[in-house]
Amino acid sequence: MARAKSSIGAVDDYQLAVDFRSLKLTDEQFDGLCRDNPELRMELTSEGGLVVMSPTGAKTSWRNSKLTQRLANWADANGRGVAFDSNAGFTLPNGAKRSPDGAWVRLEVWQALTNEEQERFAPLCPEFVAEIRSPRDSLSNLREKMLEYLDNGAQLGWLLDPIEKLVYVYRRGRAMECLENPRTLSGEDVLEGFVLDLQDIL
């Protein structure tokens, strides 16, 4: 599932999956790979597969910034938790290392981590996660990732698809809900009081 370079030295949007299960990468080795390749975004599946992604296109980055800006503004005013952008990595209970486009963690959960844990791929699954589909993304892969978040402790998840103008809402213990071109999204009882304006995002 890779898209090749458009020309030597110029990298197009791509996503490359490499199976590293036989190497059994340690946390330190994975952290080292990320440090050595800061221009790439990397995730590790629970089975040990390495997923390597190029930087996003400008429009996807713009959408991501709108999402995280609005989430962070609400989190600062609310004071009950900490918001994260797509650069944050989390080590889920199943061992996968994931970087959602937006996330929120309750303050007491975040503060229970050591400083070292906070500086690395934090060993937790956020209560809230959001993913924004870019033109390069497989919708089925993103939907699998959302289910993985729920299986590992997320309470609420949003998969935003600007391509089809759809939002998939994932709630723990409930069936997924698909919304067609909504104007806003409610954070419900997880992000109490947060309403996301989807202008510029969908």
C-alpha cells in the first residue's frame, strides 16, 4: 500500500507498511527510528508492523490545525484534560503505537504518568481521538484504527472524511453512527461542553 516518489528527491504523499514482526522492535529502537527520521510520521501496529507516512498535503494539514486549535482552546478553558495534535504518540494497551490527528486525555490520567512516560509515546489510550481522512488514506484502514482505539479504552472517536463529506462517530459500547455533512459535532459527555465547528474541516 505504498505510493512511490514522484521524482528523485521529491516525496509525494505516501503510506508504506513494513512488516518488522521478526525483528521485535523494542520501545527504544522504535523511538530511535522516529528520532532519526523526523520528517516522517511513524506508527507501529500491535503485530509489529511499521507504518511510515510522509508529511501530509497542505490542505490536510490546514484541516488538522483547525481541529486541534479548536480542541485545544476548549481544553484550556475547560481545564479537565489535555489536548494533543497529530505529533503526539501513544502506546495503546495492545502494544500498538498510534498518533491520532487529535486526542484528549483526562488531566488525572496524564498527571499519573512519569515525566519520562510523558516525553515518549505515552502508555495510554486517549479518552477521545479524531482522525481526518486525507486523499492518500484508505477509509477501511482508518475505520479499523478507530475500532482499535475503542477496543483499547477510547470513549469517543470521530473519523472525519472531507472527501465524502461524512463523519463517522464511534462510541464505546454502541454502534458506529454516520453523519452526512454535519455543521457541528458535540463532544457529548466525554468532552462536555465542546462543540466542534466543522467549517474549514469538512
